[in-house]
Amino acid sequence: MSKSLIIAIDGPGGSGKSTVARSVARRLGFTYIDSGAMYRAVALWALRLGMDLDDLHRLEQLAKEARIELPGDRVLLNGEDVTTDIRDPKVSDAASRVAAQPGVRRAMREEQRRIGSTGPSVMEGRDIGTVVFPEARVKIFLDAQPEARAQRRASELGAPLEEVARELDARDQRDRSRAEAPLTQAPDAEYLDTTHLTPIQVEEAVLKLVRERTSNGKGHK
Ligand code: DC
């Protein structure tokens, strides 16, 4: 169990997790950890190796061997900068598939707990408040209407809205329905619908919650 102060931000794709997690981490001087980037890195490696994404044993092995580092906003896989490559839609789909494998999740979870125990962190993902850090002091479940989420993702990627909406929906359904650590709101998480909020309003709402759930949101181990 981590003794560090953890702010867990979970929610579906396009709900605004990365934007708010990054800005809140910056405001508080905490480490920002994008757990989805870790699943994406494993997926990228598996795709490059032409691996069968249903081969749970080989995937688990790969996840254990992958050297994933998250310096600042960059993502390194075995020393190579893959920050851009992991955002490819093919990798998004593969990430959601490999993330359904219990062995892959086990390897990622251990690594996420290790990183989170090194100091105060804002970690975003799907199962941070439910499984990775169920004892996290601050838990937020971010959400937005599906149209708004698809719109945000489409402008980020510069891709056609309909195509993005279809892919996002397929991925969300898989992430919500898998047996192991599905995307779901922790009972003690604060639900925040960002559909009609600006990034600054979301940041303010999260910081307010951090202040309420901690003495001052700073100065913790
Ligand atoms: O947050 P993201 O879209 O970059 O995540 C990519 C995929 O990784 C997502 O479809 C589900 C999976 N994921 C997960 O299962 N658990 C997490 N904590 C984070 C991401």
C-alpha cells in the first residue's frame, strides 16, 4: 500500500482526464502518471512484433519485459521515444485489447504502484481508484456525453468525427465489460460531468476536491 498522496482520476476516453491530470499535477507539484500510456506502449510493442493479441502468455511476458518510462510528458519504451507512435488509432484499439488480459494488468499494476509510491502523484486511467490505489485520498470519476467525448478526440487527432465516435464507443464498451478491473466508478469517487465545462473549470473543481479531502493538498509525503 502506498503512503504517498495519490489523486486518482478515472473515466472513459475523451472525458478530459489527461488535460486535467496534467494541469492539476503541475499546479500541486505532483508527478503526473498516464497509466493508459503504459498499456499503449505494450500494445505498440506487440503490434510491431506481429503478435497475436489473444496470446495471453506471450503478452504477459512482453508486459513484464517492457521497460516503460514516463519522463515529463514523454513515453519511452525500451529506451525509445514512442510518445507520438502510441497515439495511432491502431494502437488505441490494441491497447484496449491487451488491457483485458489479466497477466498484462498484473504487470502494469505492479509498476504503477511502484511509481506511485515514490511520491505524491496524479494518476489517470480506468482502474486507479478501484484497483491500483483503492486507498487513494482523492478519487475522481470524469465523464462527458459520448458526442462531446468523440468531438474532443476527433479534434485532437484531426480525424473524421464518425470514425472516431465508432472507435471510441467500441473501446469504451470493451473497457467497461472486461472481467478484470473494468472501467467503473469507485463508491468513494466524486463524479464530475465535464460536457459543459472548460478545462479551467474542471481543474478548479478537482483542486477544490483535493483541498476538501486533504489538509491543503500539498506538503504530503
Ligand atoms: O487512457 P487511454 O485512452 O490512453 O488508455 C488506452 C487503453 O488502455 C484504454 O482503452 C484502456 C486501457 N487502460 C486500462 O485498461 N486501464 C488503465 N488504468 C488505463 C488504460
